[in-house]
Amino acid sequence: MKRLIAALAFVVAASLGLPAAAVEPDEVLADAALEQRARDLSHEIRCVVCQNESIDSSNAELAKEMRILVRERLVAGDSDQQVLDYLVARYGDFVLLRPPVKPGTYVLWFGPAVITVLGILGVFFFLRRQRRPASAVQPLSAEEEARLARLLDSADASDAGAPAHAQPGQSQKDTAERS
């Protein structure tokens, strides 16, 4: 029983370490060297219907057709670069898992770095602004002091006529009615 469990554990552990491959037996080429080239190319080509998955590991029907197309072109004598050029001409740079750096792909290559730098700068300036001390209080100008004195004098004069038990915000009429 222990041997069976050990063997089962070994099989499970070994299968977890293997890369997922969707290449079906009817796709495999008889020439081992060509098959290895096809597998290497299949790891570089994106399945156009899957989310960031190579055609080598995709089970999609289109990925299978692309794997067969790669093998057919290799058997016909195309070089690896010719196969890639053919697929790029047909599907665009998107078909490559590592697209080339050129003006059409600058956003793809540099966009995440630019967004990250802008985010870091935004946080830096936000925190810097938060740490600034409050601006110093400016003294009142002579004109502002005079106006404040007039307002205080007029407030004192209106409070002088009110009874002592008047509450702030109450008119003199309300206070007289209570008396």
C-alpha cells in the first residue's frame, strides 16, 4: 500500500512539473529536428483567441490550425524567421508573445512604466503638499483694522441697549416679550 501511495505521489508530482502542452499526436512531425523547431516556434506565437497563451499550450481550434500551419511551412522549407514573418503579416505583431520594439508597440512596451512613474510622482506631490505647514497668518492692513473696529463698535452699541438676560441671536422684541 505504501508503494502504491508513493508511486501515485511521484506521478502527481512529475505531472505538475511538466508544461501544459496541447499538441495532439496527429500534429507531431516524423522528423524530430523539425518537430523541435515547430515546438520552439509554438512557444513564441500567441493564440489569437486566448488570453496571453502560446499556441503550444492552447486547446483552441484556431491554435491547433496555427500549429499545423507552422509545421506545414517548416516542412515546405521555410526558416523560423520566415514562418514568424508569415504569421505577423497575417495576424499582426499581436501574434508574437514578445512583439518587437517599434513605434507601433511603444505603448505596449513603455506604457506600464510611464503609468507607474506618473503614479509615483502623483503620490509624491500629494504627500509633499500634505506635509506643508499652514501658510503664515498675514497681519491685517490698516484699512482692515479700521473696518473691524467699526464693526465691533457697532456691535457693542447694539448690545448696550439689550437687557442683560438676552441670549445671542434673540431680537430685543423677543426679549421684551418674555419679561
